[in-house]
Amino acid sequence: MLLIVLLKIYHKNDRIKSMKLLDVKKFILKYIFKKKYYRTGKCNECGRCCENIYVNHGKKGFIKTEEEFEKLKLLNSFYRSLTCTGQDEIGLLFKCNNLDTVTRKCKNHLFRPPICRNYPMEEIFKMGGILSQNCGYELKPIDSFEDILKKVSK
């Protein structure tokens, strides 16, 4: 469905037709999906992203109490695979029970939920977070600093 919409946009817009493939990708990410970063790299299978997880539940924000978390577990089976490990000023911290502590690999890799498949998401940066040290992924800005500087200086 999404591909059909993108193809229609492509065929109707002469500006997009004249763009290089990388520019089309940037255009789609920036103007259709409203993203500011794109992901590069690959997973190093260190398992650090499966620990110290915050749960951000839409408009309610980060889960701050055990009661809120218990309600979420009833709504989505993914939350049942998390264990609360602590709390800080942002909210509760969790670890995923599917992380094998010896191999540091996911026990449920083929059937992992979208939050895991799409890691890392730009929301990490919006929260002020960073990727773990030696993470194979990198989030790069869609617009380079030079591009933004040119726009601002005009």
C-alpha cells in the first residue's frame, strides 16, 4: 500500500523524477515520514539495547509506576517480556527477558516486535539519549550541518 502511494507521488512530481536515488530516499524520510535522521550500520549483537529500556507509551509518556506497567501488559504481549530493573527521574527501567545473558543474543530474534526491528529510532535523540558504546548502528542527520547552514544564511 505504501509503495503504491510513493509511486504515485513519484510519477506526479517532476522534481522527484530528476533526483538521485539517495535524494529520493532523503525526500521520503524527511517529507513523508517527517524524520530528521536515518539509520546506517548493522547490529553488533552486544545486547546493550535490550537493557535499561524506557517504555514510552504514546501521549502518557514514559511509564513511571508499576501500576501503569501492569495495565500495559494486558494491552500488549510485548510488555510481558520485560522486567522492571529500576527507576530514575525519567521513569521505570526495564530489561528484556528474551536476551540470553550468556550469548548476549535474542532468544526470540525471528519473532521480535517492531520496537526491536526498528532499533535505533530517532526518538532516542529526541529524549536526549545516545546509542550504547560500540553499537554498530549510527543515526545520521538527513540534512547535513552544511545544508542547514546554507538555508539559514539565505
